[in-house]
Amino acid sequence: MSTDAWPKGNPAGRGFGPSWPLRGLDDAAAAPPARLWRLLLWVRVLLALALLAMEGVGWYHGQTGAWVLVLCALFVAWTVVGLALGPPAHTAGVWSPLWLLTVWADLAVFAALEVLAPGGLNFTPLFVWPVLLAAVLGPPRLALGAAAAGTLVLLSRAAAVDTLGGAAWLQAGVTGTGLFAVALLAAHLTTRLAAEAAAARHGEALARLQTEVNRLIARGLQEGIVVTDASGAPRYVNPTAARMLGVGEVGGPAADDPDVLAQAVGHTPAWQVLARWLAGAPPASAHDLALPLADGRQRRVRVQPQRADVGDGLTADVLLLQDLHALEQRIHTEKLAAMGRVSAAVAHEIRNPLAAIAQASALLQEDDPSAAQRRLLTLIEQNVRRLARTVDDVLEAARNPWSDAVTGSAGVLALDPFVDAVLRDWLAQRPQGARLQTSLAAPSAQVRFDPEHLRRVLVNLLDNADRHASASPGAIQVETHSNAHHAHLTVWSDSPPIGAPLRDHLFEPFASAHSRSSGLGLFLSRELCQRYHASLHHEVVTRAGRAGNAFVVSVPLSTPSEP
């Protein structure tokens, strides 16, 4: 982003910080603060009361006329009423009603007292007040206008009582110069203070914004982050670090609150071990620790400490945590991915023995085999065809995405009868009893899908469920239903929760939590679904009080107009 958005002279622009402007701060800084406005209005009331008291003493001794006392009393009443006035907007002009009722009204009262009041009293110092009020709260033109008006009043008074060039003229000139000096200096100081206040508010807003940005960044990291103060107490913990250190699921807004997470982490057994290690002057290099969890298990964590020191005794330790199990999983996945780069060549090599097996089976069929031998040969041929199609699909997935032309060549299937037939074949090989429950509720749903491909997807999901589900009744559930546009096939099992590191790569090739698994089943199943504009996704679903994993295949319905 460009840094042109920063105001010139803004200290935040010289350091690290976002380069976008914070709208609303400039307008807020230009308007006078309500607290300062109220303070000056109260000073105005006190000034009016002091003037009334002084003129009351003069009237009591016969030195001031009654009209002067009445004018001062009206001025006091007007200043009290003025307390109800709100601060002016930063766009208010010199002749706005608010300035007419304050600055210009005060000038008019002081001018009347200066020109008309008997007794020879000098009201010249009072002209400083409206000039100061205008300089502090209003635009510079208002302050200069008030100084000019006060100077004209003093000059007119001098013209009435003295000849040109006399002492009264000199006094009026000196006082007018002072009024202009007060206007300029007060306006300059006020502008500078307002700029500093705006910069402080801007910096505070930037600090809040940067804190929120840091929170969002830390929340999305797969590595844990713990920040401790000089005493070793945790002050900031991101959600990943909280999970590594044994903090259970925190719901609601507290799940992202670093203070709540830091407080929870501070009471875990894992933190006690980590704190003792940190207090023992750990090395700057990474170190592997086995941290105890509340349930008695241990979690192996790699800790990378870093010290932040800004001087003045302000220090903090930043701990970067990595779950070694997840790290080993990623390394294993990368190794399998590297192996996958040669899968196309291996698939080509598999084709030749498959062709030989198919040819040998065909030759044996010509030798008039017995019924038992014929069944075995048929089984060999079926599995050879399936394996050949798997090789073809792996090669095609490695070369190019599925095309719409291939999709259009697929036939239309009645979903429920097809699923029922696949389940019968699968149960013949893997009897389940009450462990498997079915609910086929899409009797009229028809989908465009190659039968062998849909069979392979469903069998893959059933095999996964059979491998991970418990032995209790209803541990595996197969369901179908449809809506206006899609048919949905769901395979649910009460299998253990899938860890976050694996869940993020669940449908990637060669990603598996088992060392003996290639991790191709879910990847190929999703690829086959996408070939027919279908989707395959994972959900965490609780049924009858049992948490489990559901894999849902969503297929567009085939309309009657389709061939």
C-alpha cells in the first residue's frame, strides 16, 4: 500500500504501521473538545459575575449608573443560558449563530461599557477575553476579527476623549497590538495542541488496529505463540498455542480473547513445565519438550524462545511452539507427495502385468474350465478390470482435469436402488449386522454418474467407516435424500475426531494419518465426484449423543429432458 495516505509530520508514518488513513479522526480533531468548550463557558460565567459584583459596588457608592448594573445582570443571565450551547462544528463560519451569541455578544457588551459607562473606569482588559475565546475555540479568522473589532472600539474611544496622537491614542494602539498578539499566539498554540491531540488519538487508533491485525494473524497461524512478561507469566496466547498446552475448547467470543486464553493456559500442567524451563535461562535455539496434559497424556512440542527488549526494563519472551506430531505428519505427507510424482510412471508399469493377467485369464476360459474354475476366472477378470480402471483414473487425474465431454457420456442412475445394490455386495464381503444402518429416502432421485465410479466412491467411504468406527449398533449409517436440485449420499460413522492438521489436508493426495495408507482414497473419490459436477465434503455430526464424522456426496439431479 502507498504511504501517501499518512499526513505529513505524522510520527506514525515514520515507523511500522498500516498505510491506510483512519477516517473520522481529522474531523474530530478539528472540532473543539466538548470538555474545553464547557470549561471556557464556565469561565465566561465567572467573568460576568465578577463584572456584576464590581459594577454593583460602584452603583452602591454612586459611581455607576443603574443601566450599567442592569446590563451586567443581563450579561450574567446570558452567560448562564449560554451553558446550554453545544460546541460549534469545525465548519462553523465567522458569523455563525453560535459565535454571534458568544464572541460577538461579549465584544458588544464590553464595547458598550467601554464607550458609554460613566465613572472613568477602564474596561480595556476585558477585550482580551473574546479574543482568547475565539482563538482557542474558533478559526483563526474569528480571532483576528475579534482583535480587530476590539481595536476599533478602543480607537473610537480614544478619538472621543483625546486629540490624534495623544496618550489615549497611544494606549489604544498598544492595546490593539496586544490583542492581535494574543490572537496569533493563542491560535498557534491551540492549533499545535490540537494537532498533538489528534496525533495521539491517531496513534492510539493505530495501536488498536495493529493489535486487531496481530490477533487475526496469530489466530490463523498453525504455530503456537505465547508471549510472557518479565515475571514469566503468560500475557498473550493464540488459540493454537492454547490447544497445544492442553486448554479445552473455549466457546463464544472468549475463544479469540488472548486474556482469557492466557489465564486458562497459566493453570495447565503443561505451562508449569514450560515456565520452569523458561526460568532456567533456556538456549536461544529450538528445544523439544514433552509437556504433560491434564488427561495424563504427553504432547511433544518444539519451543523456539525469542527475547524482545525495548529498553527501560521492558522485556518480553516470545515462545514459538510447534506440535512435533503435526510436524512429523507434514513431513510424512511431503514424502508421500514426493512419491506421488512417480506414480504415473509406476501406473504405466502396472499396465503390462495387468494385460498379461487378463490375457492369461482369457486363454484359460477357452480350455473348458470347471464351474469352480470359471467362477475364479470371472473373479480375476472383474478385479483386473477394476484395477485397470483405477490405473486409468490415476493417470488421467495426474494429466488433466476431468472434462465435460467425458461427464456427458455417463449414464443416468436411480440413486436408491444403486446404493442398495452396492451395499448388498459390500456386506457380502464385510458382514456388519446391526453395526450398519441404512435410510434410503430418495426413491425418485436420478443422477448422471458412471456406475463403477459411484461404486468406487461409496466403497471407499464404507471402507473408511468400517476401519475407524466402533463395534456398537448404528456405528455406521448410510443415508440418501434429495431436494429440488441435488441428491445427497451420506456415510456417517462414530469414528474418533479427525485432528486439525490432517483435516486441513483431508482430500489432498498422499495425505494420511496411517503409515501403511497411501492417502489416495478420499482424493480419488473427490476427483471422481468433481468429474460429474458433484461434491464430496466432510462434516462433524453428532447423532444420538455420539460425535462422529460424515462424508457427504452431493450430486446434481438429472432432469427428465436430459438424454
